[in-house]
Amino acid sequence: MKTVWNTYGFFVLYANVNDVEPLGVDEVELTDLDRWALSRLQATIEVSIERLDDYDATTTGRAIAAFVDDLSNWYVRRSRRRFWDGDAAAFATLRECLLGVAKLAAPLVPFITDSMYGNLDGAEPSVHLCDYPEPAAALRDPELEWQMALAREAVGLGREARAHGKLKVRQPLREAVVVAAGREREAIGRFERLLLEELNVKVVRYVSEADELGRFELKPNYRALGPRFGKDMPQVAAAVAGLDPARAARTLRGGGEVHIAIDGREHPLGANDVAMVLQPLEGYQVERSGSHAVALDLALDDELRGEGLAREVVHAVQNARKQAGLDVEDRIALVLGGDEALLGAVRAHERYVTGETLATSLSLGDGNIEAGPQPGSAQIEGRDLLIAITRV
């Protein structure tokens, strides 16, 4: 309920800022992301009708909650710039989805849904006087939902690689390598721009097999093989270590068996008997799930470090804006001082910094900070940043 209310609040805030006129989704030019959100809504309607017809409110509630999570943490997050720019399709799509949630969840959470409906539509005196939604076949696209799911899985693996590589999301990287071939390669390629932005990388490269991201090491699964071989486990471990790692990994991943010889007798081993550990290429961090994998090039040069520092400065200024109580649309005069490396990064990316912080002017240097109103400070990688902002 908190998530849907915050998403609704986001819509109301930006709709008022942009003085948006309510439009139907059939009146705007939809993007793939819009079509995905609307297709997810139709799928949720189908589940809700089926389960409520069987008086299964629990599964219904979980399905609606999953859609709300997708709406907030994927659709809205991926569309923030569009909402700021007043994109009619984004507003029409989010309004349609929020109205759909209000009607779907009305039997479960009657008051919050009535409040949302009254502000977003109000064609009826109450949401409880509306018909329950029916899925629109024209808006359902299961293929698009599958493609987006693949792209989101790649993003998730890339984020895990970042976390294990101990690099912040705001630090740009040179390359992401995605394991995908055939239909999956085409699906992820459809949303390549999304991957570039979500993983904050300059290039996405594709390979067909996870083997291309590194080399496999094979280890016996002692829990599975111990009861079977007992005191012969040292020989089993040596035999597994003697297998050709690449060939054995391909065989086991394909559902086949490898064979080892113990005391002159041959024994078959399956995928559950052998742990396959992918050791990444030098300088890369690899994360995998099943047959899917993503590798990030962790090497940083001065250009990437400078861009990363500029992004951290923007983050610090945005926090200062919030602390100063500014509205999202307020323009500011921005003065920055402190560490020269930070100021150098700002100079190199001045257009990005001023655009993201809505700064109409930018001054750099400690001398101006003392006289500037609303001074603040932040630390970025151990470097001091001084911030002064003025509403203009």
C-alpha cells in the first residue's frame, strides 16, 4: 500500500508540475516500456478475476502487489526523465495503470483505492460503483513481457557483479558482456539502451556461451558423493580435477554425464555431483544464473573516474536541494568549492551537472562559498565538497 501510494503521489506531483491533461492510452504514441506496463496490467487483471472467482484473495493480493512493484521499481524508475519532460505517453500509461490498480484492489483495500480513483478519474461517485476491470486483448503482449524479463534478469546479474566488484552504480564502466544467443540475444538487444543505462556502461557486448567469460574449475560435491564413495573421496577429488574443465562443463550443462575411474572401475557423474565454478577473465567480475551470465569490465581509467566523480557531485547537490526544501521544478544558482579533483570533474562535465541539478549558473571556487546562501558540505571518496545553492 505504501508503494502504490508513493507511486500515485509521484504521478500527482509531476502531473501538476506539467499541467497534464488526462489522455487515454489510445490517444498517445506508446513506447515498448509503456506497452510492457500495460501488458503486465492485463495479465494481472486475468489473474485477479480467476482467483477472486474462487474467493482466493491472498493470491489476488500478491499478484496486484507484484504488479505495483513492477510499476514503481521498474516502469516509473525507468521513466523519470519522461515524466520530468511532460511526456504524454508516460502520463497516460501510468494513469491507466494506477486506475487499474485502484479498481483491482478496491475489494481488498477499499479506502485508499477510492481516494486514488476519485482524483484520477471520478467518472463514478466511487470506485466501488465501477465495473471490475476486464483484460484488453489488444494490450496484452506475452512476448514483450518475456523479452523484458530477460533484460531485467541481465540487469540484475550486472548489479550483482557491481556489488561483488565493490563499485557504486554511479561509477561508469567501459563494458558489460552478456551471455545470450539466438532468440534471447534478439530479446535483450531490443532493450540494449536500457542495459547501458541501468548498468552504467559504455558498451554491451554479447557472447554465446558462459565459457567465453572465463574458465571453469570443477570440484566434487562432497555432500552428494561422500555417502557414495566414502573413504575413496580423495581419489574422486583427484579424478574430477583431472577432467577437461571446458569439455566436462559443456557436457554437464547439457544434461550429460562425465566418467571417472576409481580402483579400475568407471563411475558416471551428473551435474548434481560436480560443482562448476566459473573463474572470470582478468579484470572482469562475472555473475551467472543457470545458462545466463553477465560480466563487467572493472578497469577504470581517468575519464571513467572523472565521470564517476561528476555523478557523485550531482548526487550530493540533489541532497542539498532536498535539505533546502526546494521543489522539484525549482531552478538554482549553484556554487561549488573544495577538492580540486572534484571541481575538475565538474568542469569536464559541466553541462551534465547543471542539467541534472537544474542550475542556471555554476561557479567554482572556495571564495564564493563563504558569501553564498544555504552552504552545505559533503564527502566524496574522502574528498571535501562545499555546496551553496540559491533559488532563482
